[in-house]
Amino acid sequence: MIFGIAGQDGILLAELLLQKNYKVVGFGRPRSIAGNPHLAKFGACIEYIHGDLTDAESIKAAIERHPVAEIYNLAAQSQPGISWQLAIETGEVNAMGAHRLFEIARRLRPGARIYQASSSEIFGDVRVSPQNEMTPFNPINPYAVAKVYAHQMARVYRQTYGSYISCGILFNHESRYRGLRYLSQKITYGAACAKLGIATSPDKNEANEPIVQNGKLSLGNLEATRDWGFAGDYVQAIWLMLQQPKPDDFVIGTGVQRSVAEMCKIAYEIVGADWRKHIVSDPRFLRPLETGATVADASKARAVLGWAPTTSFKDMLADMIAAHVERLGQ
């Protein structure tokens, strides 16, 4: 059962599990499931259950109805920047929602293996680089604080009840299935518009303005750095975590740190454009507090899971741009 089936990771994980002949059940809000065109390709291969992590009864009904062996909790208010405007909702979904799921699964499916989606955001204002499973948490936004709560509660359930809950501390991971309000999608969308000669885009940003306006893409802090990888590689790691004899925590990332400006440069180079002519920094899109320079030390995942990323940063961006070009060119 995949909680958060309509998100990027839910879609990619469902693809992987179906390839492995799993029976997949997807849990999500009705609007999220109905409004995601990417789910249509699964047809009747996935059974969908409408529910919400803020609603314990919907979680209970879903787990009671299905004898699940593996539960993947990918559901979240998943945008750290927006968590300042939705602080209470973020806590209800990302922290208490995960806790509800752990407790209901403990009572109804004590033998089920659970994956909990943690995040590199929990390292926050980092003091140590690179970051691994032993790096202290120092969250600086409501999203990250909520993720720390869920991560620590997973550990409590492992130690207290013997629950099988593995946490993946995933660093930034992207794909063509990302929502348009995410940074990587804005940048690759802007590159696609540059390729197609679209000066004012049909799609809008969180300020309800065209993402590309007068040939310009507005972003926040261009000097912010992250460790970005391909989400298709990362769901392989997610699945591998639940195949281990014992539950554990794993950092997943590429180990390569890049700036937002570098992502812009490479994306626009793919379409033969100079990013400096198309990108502007807009203070409206700056976070109140910026997460530090995160970069993963995934040596434990390499050693224990036998996992390593296989898709290059440039190939990932090229695929995302191609998806935008295909849609915008129709």
C-alpha cells in the first residue's frame, strides 16, 4: 500500500512494484488522485482508496480491508517553502499523520514492513558536511520539524514495539512527475519555454502569475546548494530498504553538491540558451530561513543495500525538459 500514490515518488514506486508483480493499493486524497493525469497509465492495475493522513478512520479502514505486507508512507505536505504558510497543516500531515499510520499498523498489521519518507531537510542549518545517518538534526522550517518528529517516532516504535519501520533520509530527487511549483520543474519548464520561443507561459506559479513572463523565469535564492538526484533511482533504494532482515535508517543521495545557478546553467544549455538572459532572482520567492548546504554521504546505502545512483544530473534535466516540450508543443 502506497500512501501518497499521486506524488512523484508514489508514481515511480508504483511502476517499480508492478514490474515486480506486486498487487499495489494506492491511498490518497480524492482530488489528488483524480487530478493527476500520470496515474491514468496504470489503468486497473492499481486499486485506489480515498483517504487522508489527518483522518485516522480512513487509514484504519484501508489497512483493515487489505492484508498488506509492505506499507510505504510517502504522503506529505511536501514543499518546505510553503510549510511556513501551512505550518499547522504540515504538522498534522507530516508528523501526526505518520504517527497515526504507525499506531494503526501496529494494532492491525503488526507484521507489515513500513517505509517512512524522511528528508534531508531535517539537517537544516548543517554543522557537518557531508551528512550521514549519524549527523545531528537541526531543522529550520515547519516541514523539517514535522519530518524530525515522524523520523524519531519511527525509531520509538522500532525500539518499543519491535515495529519494522525503515526511514529513508532522501536528499532532493526530481523527475518529470514533479509538480510545477517545485524548483527543478520551474527551471526545466523555463528551459522548455525558451526552446519553444514561449515568452509568456500558460502555466502559473504560486503567485498566480505566469511561470515565464516576458521571457523571464523568477526564482528565489540562486546561490542555494543542494544534492539533486533522479527520483527513479531513489525509489529503487526505497524498495531495497524493506527487503532487509531488520529495519534501519538510510541516507540516499548522489554526494554531489550543486547550486541553483548551476542547475539553471545546465538546463538552459540543453536547449541552447544562456540562462542569464532568462532567469531573475525575485525576493518574493526567498525562504524566511534557508536550509544549509546539504550533501549526502550515502556510503551506508551503498554497503548495505548495494545501491548507487545510475542517472546523471544532465540526463535527468533533459528528460524533464523533454516532457515539458512535449506538453507545451501540443
